[in-house]
Amino acid sequence: MSGQGHGSPLAQPLRAPSPGRAAAYAGLLVLGAVVGTAGSLVQAGWFPGGLLLALAGEAGLLLGGARATGGRAGAVAPAVGWIVAVVLLTTNRPEGDFVFAAGGTSYLFLLGGMAVAVICATFGFGRQPSGR
């Protein structure tokens, strides 16, 4: 046995993604930020429909990204964009403006969105072992 192609995927050397794949990840990161921003505005508008719509939109983007790229990194990239956008929107501005009110809906959106991100990145479309 030559030893190549066998063993754990964790033991394989890391390779830089191709330029096209890197552009796809960057696009998914930006889409994650857009979905996070839109969800932040919609989630409090029509309770509980707005909250469910925002979380379903996030889950659709994460699973679609994983499916499009063929791996979990396609779900992680938009999840990072979503979390960065939402965390930046939680801060108060010097003028006193804010996006999130202190209420149950906002906390459900924040915690539910993070849970959706973890679930989709963990259990989403992963690489399947090649069966004969």
C-alpha cells in the first residue's frame, strides 16, 4: 500500500481553495450579512411570522451554500456573515438609535439564529463517504 488517499480526512494537508471557490465563499459571506440584516428588520415586524421567516431564510441560505459548494464550509461562510452583521446591529449608536429592542423576540432571533447556524454547519450537507 502506498499510503496515499487512505486515512483520516483530518490528516490530509490543507490546500488553498481555488479562486472560484474563494469567490463563492466571499459571496456567501456577504449574502449571510444581507440575510442577517434583513432578518433583523423583519423579525420584530410580524410576530411570530417575521421571526420564523427570518430564521427560515437563514437556514435556506446556509443549506443552499453547503449544497452549492459541496461541503460544510459553504454553510460556515454565510453563518459568519450573519453573526457579524447581527452582532454589529445589536450595538447602540451614539444618537441612541438601535435595531433590536429589549424583548423576547429579539433574544429568540439572536439565539435561534445562532442555533440554526450551528445545526446547519454541523449536520448540513457534508461530504459523504464514497460507497461502492
